[in-house]
Amino acid sequence: MIDEIVNAVQPAIEKNKNTLRVHLADEVGVMRADVTKVRQILFNLLSNACKFTDHGIITVDVDQRREQGEDWIRLQVADTGIGISAKQKENLFQEFAQADTSIARKYGGTGLGLAICHRFVELMKGRIGVESQPGQGLHLYSTSSRSSKN
């Protein structure tokens, strides 16, 4: 699935002359989740990273974590793009919300991609979050899928 999404976003990666790095942990286990939702989440996260990063690095990390007695698959997408401020983070997962009007004019988009990710992660009883500062890129992470080593 990761390879499928990476191939789908390859033209967007190349458009802004970005480099993509994918790290898939050896012992991830088997994901028990709605694969269509997981694909859409990863596609949206990567598409945003591609749009807001120019001549930079986009990283996808997939690993397994144990939290509160359960194993979870964690998907992370990080970039070296424009980043966002603490104030902009407040509305990041809201429908039709964009960081500000100047970003909306320059980069386009509807402001739905991350809202969809947020909703899908909630439906699968997971979590999604972001770490960022202006000019230092964005790090989005989601623990959205229970896993099993069986």
C-alpha cells in the first residue's frame, strides 16, 4: 500500500523537485483498519507535503508502537516545507480552513484534505497530530490502525 501511494504522488514530488524518503520498520505487523481510509489519509498527508515543500525532503515513516497495552501502526509524514505557526495549527484539521489567505492564494486547495484525514482517523479510533514551526516544515503523525503480529 505504501508503494502504491508513493507511486501515485511521484509526479507531485518531482514537480517541486523534492526528494522522498520512505522508512518502513521491519516488524510492523498486520494492519486491521479500513484500507481505503488509510490510503486516503496517507495520500492527503503526502499531497500536502508535496504542495508546501520546494526543493526539500519529504519523509514517510511507518512503525509499530505499543500504547496502553495495544499495538498501533504509526504513519508519519514530515517535510522541510514552509511550516505553520502555533496559531495556524489551531484550525489545521477544520473543514475549509487554510493557514491564512495568502497561503490559500499561493498554494490553492480547498482546505479539506487534513479535515478528511482527521475524520477518518477518528472513525478508526486513532489519533492525528502535528508539530511545526514557520520555516521549519511540518511533521504530521497518525496512530490510526491497530496492528497484530499474527
